[in-house]
Amino acid sequence: MKKTFFSKVLRWIRNLLLILFLSSIAITILYRFVPVYVTPLMIIRSVESILDGEMPKNSKKWVPIEDISPHMIQAVVASEDNLFMEHNGFSIEDIKRAWNHNKTGKRIRGGSTISQQTAKNVFLWNKRSYVRKGLEAYFTVLIETFWSKKRIMEVYLNVIETGKGIYGVEAASLEYFGRTSSKLTQSQSALIAVCLPNPRRFNPAHPSPYIQKRKSQIQNLMYKVQKVDFSNTINKKETKQKRK
């Protein structure tokens, strides 16, 4: 009797895991083609606002990457992920750098790539935990497998939290500078980028001395890191297949 019961439980767990696995692949493939209008973080922030007795604010506007200033793309690469065009979702170099920095006891710095941040923003919640980091790694592998670098960047720039109730660089550009993201200058792009680690605290339109300093550093770095150009991007896997 007990053996039969446990067999049923194990079979149920197996079927559930299979369904979750296939569903995760299906939604990842779907998001390769359709805009991501709602994320778990947007829902969490709305619930938090309601619990605080406030009216939820969800300012967002999806735009294709062709309508986003190249300055903005270069700024987030310089600020968040110097090796974005080279890695396959994970940067061992950045992880080591973050680990060594955090051992000093100073302000905690993450080692997540833009791919990892995109996976977290689209599929998961924002609170740190080993479970979330494990799932983040799993979804990072999925989007690096099924999406191009161009698509990863496009989704990232459209769903990233850029202020209190503000998501994506288009909404941020309109909110802070009164212009579309296609018209962002290098300076404005750098300001938005340096505020991304804590967008609910920092305001690109009213930068503190610290943000101004970081902006100058990012602007200098924008000239040094690899230029991001998606005009003739071919996935690495396609290139390898052609060589074979």
C-alpha cells in the first residue's frame, strides 16, 4: 500500500516537473517573438503599492530596439556588462571581480550579466535567494539558447525597472527627459544606465554628485568597450554550423 502511494507521488512529481520544463521552454520561445508587457516584478511592485495605500503606477511602453538610441545600448553595456557580446550568458571574470569586491565588506556588487538580469526580470522575482539564483541560471541558458543577443538586449531595455513604477528606457526617457528613447544623448543614456542598480533611489533627471561622477566614468568607458552593433549579427551557433 505504501509503495503504491509513494509511486503515485513520485509519478505526480515527475509529471509536474516535466510540465514545468516544457512550459518554460514554450514561454521562452514565445517571448522570442512577442513583446513582454507584464513581468513578476511589475506585479510585485503593484501589490506593494496597494499594501502601502498607494495607487499603483505602471509606466511602460514597448519599443523595438531600432527605436532606441545606440547611446543607450552602449551605456548599459559599459555600465552593466562589458562582455555582453562575447559571453554565453555568464561572465566568470565579472563574477570573480564581484566576489573579491564583496569580500572587502563594502557595498555589495552583483556579477550578473545583462542576460542574467533579463532572465530574472522576465521570469522571476527580485528578492535574492539560492533558489532564485538557480532558476535565474536555468532561464539564462534558455534565453541564450533560443534568443539572439539583439533580442536579449531589446527585452532587457524594455522591461528593466527604471524608477518607481517606471519600466523600460522608453518610459524613463519620456519621464525624465521629455523625449523618446531614440533621441537620448550620450549623457542622458549614461545617466539612466548608472541609476539602474537602484532606480527607485536615484533620479537621472536630478543626479546626485555620486551619480554625476559615475556618469562621467561610464561615458569614458563607452568609448573603450566593444561597440555593440546588431546590424549584421549572426548567432554564434549559426556561425559554427556554417563552418562545419
